[in-house]
Amino acid sequence: MAASLAKFVIYISSLMAVGLLLFRMALPRAGDEISNTLRPLALIVIVVSALSTIARVLVQAGRMMDDGIAGMLDPEIIAISLEGPLGQSTYLRLGGLLMLLIAVLSRPVRAPATLFGVIMVAGSFALTGHATRDPQWLLGGLITFHLLAVSYWFGALPPLYRLAHPSKDAAHAAEVADKFGKQASIIVPMLIAAGVTFSWFILGGPAKLLGTNYGIVLFVKLGIVSIILLFAAMNKLKFVPDLAESLPGAAIRFRRSLRWEGFVFLLVFATTAVLTTSFTVPL
């Protein structure tokens, strides 16, 4: 349970940190006001990601010796747990988070620090778990791209929510949301293709999707993802056009949709944390 919880927090904080910085780079028209307003959130999720990444190592150390808290605090066991893939993933993620911190605090190096940081953080997840199976180079590339795309989508929710506040310019919010929607119409199919390809290599075909516990949980996750896609379609086809026309209550409806979308994202991350911690890939 502790390992799943640590992973859950890592997913939320790491992907939000990556997404906020990607949004700032990809959609500068959102304005410095929104970027500056969301700077505290970016700093918070970077710190939380670093702390939860360290906590994940401590939990793994405790699990190795089945010694609970005593094992979590044993320097020798911690060192042993850092010798393998978990250590490589931890070092890479912490390095990427440091780059993101620099990107938040230093404007002159923001672009290169963001670029290196987001790739390092997303790539850190490819060094452990299912992505380490053969062909590792392909699975690692797929999961890295998949997480970058998910991060951008997830990280766009807070700035879009802030932009769509009823007291702000609805036309500007709609313009930024429409631009994001056009980008998402390209990114999302690629995201889905990467996820399907990754799952195909992991399971070896659709037969194990409902025939194993792992496949059933994965199937549940896919069902939850479809709900996110539904909210995204509603935003693009209904709520954003209403916002552009400044219809009464449009901003409130759009913000409510974003809140639900964020909640469903949390369900996806929770399912993924349990899936990658408590279930093994069927042979």
C-alpha cells in the first residue's frame, strides 16, 4: 500500500510539474500573468515529486528486508536498493526536477532547462517496471512519449481553469483553449497509439486483456481513460465555443468540466499505481 501510494503521489506531482512547464513553453499566449500565478504550484509539485521519489526508495528498502520502518531507515539497505534500476530512475528524475526548478526560477535558461528537465523526468519512468522488458529501447521510447503527452494534457488543466475565471477575458481564455484543443487533436491520437502499442508488446495480444488479473485492471484503466476523452470532446465541441461567444455561464460550465477531467485523471493515476505495484505482467 505504501509503495502504491508513493507511486500515486509521484505520478501526480511529476506529471503536473512537467505539464505546467510544457504548457508555458507551448502556449506563451496564455500570458505571463497566468505563468506567474501558477509559479507557486509549479514549485510545490516539484518539491513534492522529489520528496515522494525519495520516499519510494525508502519504501522499497523496507520491502527488500521485510523489516518495515527499520528497513526503510537502514543506510546499507537504502544503498542496495539504489544500485539497480530504481536507483537509476531516482537519480534521473531528481536531476530532471532540478532542471525544472531552474526553469521556474531563471528566465534566461527557461527553454533549455525545461526541455532537458521534462525529458529527464518522463524518461525516468522508462528505467523501471514494465518498460524494462524487451525490446527495451522501443518500450522506453513509447512510455517516455506517452508520459510527455499525458503530462502536457494534465498540466494544462490548472492554467486553463485559471484563464476561464468569470472575472477574466473570456475571449482570451477561449483562444488559448482552442489552441490547446488543436494541439491535443494531434497529440491525443499519438498518445493512444503509443499506449496501445506498449500494451500490445506487454501482453502479446488482446487475449490476455480479460483473461488475467493484470489485463482486467488494465481494461478498467482504459475505461477510465475513455471518460477523460469524453470530457475533452465536450470541451472542444461545446464548452470552448460557448466560451468564445461569451454565453452566460459558459466559463462556469467549462471550469466544472475541467474539475471533473482532473478528478478522472487522478483515478487513472491511482489505477496505474496499483497496476504497476501489485500486479505482474502475465507470461
